[in-house]
Amino acid sequence: MTHYAIIGSGITGTTTAWVLRKKGYDVTVFDRHRYPAMETSFANGGQLSASNAEVWTNIGTMIKGVKWMFTPDAPLLFNPKPSWHKYSWMMEFASNFRNYKANTITTTSLAIESRKHMTAFAEEAGVEFNRENRGILHFYKKQSEFDHAHKVNELLAKGGLDRKRLTPDEVYQIEPAIKSKVIGGYFTESDFTGDIHKFTVGLAQAAAEAGVTFNMNCDVSDIDHDGDKPNVSWTDFNGARHSASFDGVVVTAGVGSRDIAARLGDRVNIYPVKGYSITVNMDDAASQAAAPWASLLDDGAKIVTARLGDDRFRVAGTAEINGENYDIRADRIAPLTRWVQENFPGISTENVIPWAGLRPMMPNMMPRIGKGKKRGVYYNTGHGHLGWTLSCYSAEAIGDIIHSQHNQ
Ligand SMILES: Cc1cc2nc3c(=O)[nH]c(=O)nc-3n(C[C@H](O)[C@H](O)[C@H](O)COP(=O)(O)OP(=O)(O)OC[C@H]3O[C@@H](n4cnc5c(N)ncnc54)[C@H](O)[C@@H]3O)c2cc1C
């Protein structure tokens, strides 16, 4: 049987493994962690959100970003320390301003497509992941932000998304738990939320039962190509080195993909854009009653939320341009906890779990899904701020590309 190696068992690797196995391939997944979904797919914002498909490659975002550099607690933190990768990536990011509209429209339609596949995968694999079908509510406190949202809405509509504009009363009707003063909102009924970690782990279990091999605790330390096939070398938990050749390889290694691609002669210019989340464990009935069920996006604070069952409330946001740095900084977590207290004072923030993850972001903010230069080399990576939303579409897409090569 044709044998594919998949490097990375986050959401992109696990969904790719699932699709390739269903198509009848032999699949071996490698990950440096002991379990799937231990990096960026661990505790993200939880939103399956076509309504958040706006790409960030926009002059307005850049101007805001520059202002935020001088504001403590701002949603963006930039470490100016010189690094060739950082500055060259930012130049390429700026060169993509011209593609802002087209990429937002495309991302919207891919996200809509992806949500359907996610529903199908969860049903086929029998995965429970605290899915909540209560839509995503964007709310606004400043007129300039609401005005920008109207323009974004035109692009989302071109991508096929039905998003309803709301008066403040309608915002409070949809989510009575919101107590702060808002000037309006947008509601996307078709968007939903869930726990990315539960979904990925559940799908990995189902994939293993279907015959996928998971080589965990295996750090892919090298990869080369003999002209015909890729050869993967890895170091296991005990430090022993191994290598094996495969008919093909799919790189789904998140922020590790750039380095692996370079070894294969491909340029996949992913930069790690750090974000933070808190998971508020709501152990008491009063907190549970005070927490919203609709998923929220506070556009001014750039904060997203998801209710994960009765007793967990996920709040995520911020972007930090600071290299491959996994530190969880107290000063970046504090604004998230404070946001909960300000907006939902009835929720106890006594029991809060902080987390940080690195968004694998391409400078055009579009995932890299397709073939590499060498035979049998494929990529499904670089999904940036929307990897959970786009993952099931992109796994199907790379599966189709791979399958079509075999049928030529
Ligand atoms: C704060 C925050 C909030 C977010 N909120 C949302 C949201 O609400 N909705 C949404 O759609 N998206 C959201 N995202 C984005 C989304 O979480 C990511 O795009 C997605 O998780 C990336 O998945 P991945 O599989 O590409 O990477 P990862 O999950 O990081 O998986 C890559 C895997 O590759 C492995 N790996 C890497 N290199 C090697 C190597 N050399 N050898 C072996 N293994 C290797 C790693 O161990 C890792 O397990 C958010 C991200 C952040 C940070």
C-alpha cells in the first residue's frame, strides 16, 4: 500500500491523516510530543468562524499595530530586536495589502466549506468536542470599529456568508449575559464553537483505530529526498535515531514547517505569531449563569470567547511578534482576565488556566496547501489565525491533490 508520512499531529496533521486513511493510504504520523494537539491546537479561541475570515494584511491594521506598540496591554506586542526572518516576513506581509480583499473573500468561502467537512468528520469518527451551535456575535463599542465592520461585511457576503447587522437591543437579546454598553453588532448564526484539543485527540483516536500509526515522542530531526522518495529521520524519546523512506510526506508541522520545508528545498515562509488564552473554570452555579453561551468577538479588544460546556469559558486573543517563544507572560494574560471581570463581573476568575500558542502564519495569511518541488512532497500548513476553522477543508483539499497524483 502507498505509505505517507505526516509530520505533526495538531489539527492539520490529524485531519490530513484521517482523510488519507479514508482514501485507502497507509499513514504514519510523527510528532515530537507524547500526545496529539499539544502545541497551537491545544487551547485556542474555539471559534469555527467564517465571520472572522478577514485577513490582517490591511493598512488600517498596520497603523493600529504601530499605535499599539506604544500602548501597554494592547492586543499586539512587537519585539523590535533585529531578526532577518521577522523583518523580511513583515515586508512580505506589507506587500500583501493589495490582496486583502481577494484573500478575505477566498478565506470566507473556504471557511464555509470547512464547517461542513468538520460536521461530517465528527459524525464519522464519533467525536464529542463541546460543540455549541449558537452562532458568533461580534460586538462593537466604538463607531469607527462598527463602520469598518460594515466594509468587512461586504467582503464576507461576497465570500457567501450570511451575517446579520444588529442594534444594541438585538445584541442583548441574543446574549443577555453581555452587560457592557455596545453600539451594535453582527451575528453569524451558522458559525459555531468547540474544543480543538478534544476534537483533535478524538479524531486521532479514531484514526488510530482505523489503522493510522502514531509515532509520538518522535522529533523529526532531518528529512531528505533521494530523487524518488522522501526519507524521514527522527529521534525518539530515548534519544535513538531512526530513519525510513516513504512514498510521500505531508508537512503539517505548524511553526516547525518552515524549517522542514527548507530541508526539502521549498520556501514556506511561516512566522510564529503568538497568542494567549485563558480557560476560566466555572466551578459555581453563579459563574455558570453569568457566562455567555453565544460565542463573542469583541472587535475593539480583539478578544474571542467560546463556552466549552457548562463549566469552562475560553477567552483568547493578542498577537505577539517575538519569534519562536513559548513563554506565558503574566502581563499578556492579565488583560484577558481583566476583560472577563469588566464584561462579565458575575464570573469568578479564581480558577483560571493561562496558555500561549504560536499561530503558524504565512505573510499573505493564506494556508499553503499543495505540492512541493520534489516528488511526493506536500504541504498543508500555515493557517495562521484560522487553522481550526479551515482545517477540515484543507485536509480534504490536500487529500484530493494527493489522490489525483495517483490517478494520473
Ligand atoms: C490564541 C489563539 C487563538 C486562536 N483561536 C482560533 C479560533 O478561534 N479559531 C480558529 O480557527 N483558529 C484559531 N487559532 C489558530 C489555530 O489554533 C491554529 O491555526 C492551529 O491550531 C494550527 O494547527 P497546526 O496543526 O498547523 O499546528 P500545531 O497545532 O502547532 O501542530 C503542529 C504539530 O507539529 C509538531 N511538530 C513540529 N515540528 C516537528 C518536528 N520537527 N518533529 C515532530 N513534530 C513536529 C508539533 O509538535 C505540533 O504538534 C488560534 C490560535 C491562537 C494562538
